[in-house]
Amino acid sequence: MEYKWIYQSVNGWYGETVNGDQVKLKLVPKGRKTEHLKDSTGNVVGKRCSKCGKMTLATAEYFRADNRAHAGLQQKCKNCHARWDEVNLVGRSIKGGPVRTQRPKAVRIYNDEGLCTFKVCPCCGEGKEREEYAKHSRNPDGLQTYCKKCQAENAKKEKPEAI
Ligand SMILES: [Zn+2]
Ligand SMILES: [Zn+2]
């Protein structure tokens, strides 16, 4: 069943389906900060963002896809992720604290399927497409930390030439 929107009344949470039906939803706590709203079929209809605490429809409109996560969606809503991406660019604390002098985390751009399609290499500082990185299944983005070019150059440096 597809839902148009969700709302909270004195009796709890409801969802309005695309057919105009009002469906009572069950609040299901998940972890410390996340909550889900499920309908009687166990379908996850709503999801609370673990960061800003806003309850919205559990759809790709509000959450980025992540097939390893519960309900196939990431814990933070798209708005919060956009904020993270922004502060990561300048290495600033998300809580608005002092600017850290350490190198900002690698900037990554994800598509709607949750696939990292673009990443700034922390070694050369250049933004590169996914194809410019070797695959690394144990990293969350599925890519090596450094781009292929830097990896090749670092490998060369490990074997210094005889003078
Ligand atoms: Zn949020
Ligand atoms: Zn590089």
C-alpha cells in the first residue's frame, strides 16, 4: 500500500493512503533514536531521522537508499545528510563548534540508490568519479581510500630506488 502522508493525532499515528484511507500505524522503536511506523501488514510506512528526530514517510523522497540498513533506508534523513556533506567539505563540526584543523573527511556524493559515485581523494585532493578508485568491499563506500593514481604512486614510494 502506498501512503501520501503521515500525521500524529491524539490517538497516535495515522497514514493516509493514495486511495484516501486512514490507516492506524504502530510505533515501533528501533535502537536508541530511531523509530518506525508500521501498518498492520508490517510495512514500514514512517521513519524517524536519527539526527533531527523528524518523522517522515519512509520513502526515497526523504531518505537515501541503503540496502544494508533496516527498511532499506539510511538512518539520517536527506536533509541531515546534506548538512553533513556541507560540513565535511570544510571539516567543521556538525554542532557548529570550532573549526577543526584536521583534514576534512573525504567528500562523497551518493546517487539515489546509495551508491557512492564521486569522491574527493584525501591524498591528492582531487574529486574523481567512482571508476577512478579501485574496489574495496570492506569500506562502507565500496572503494579504496585513495584514487588509483595515488595508490600507484604510494606503492612506488614504498620501494625507493637505489641511489
Ligand atoms: Zn534529519
Ligand atoms: Zn588521489
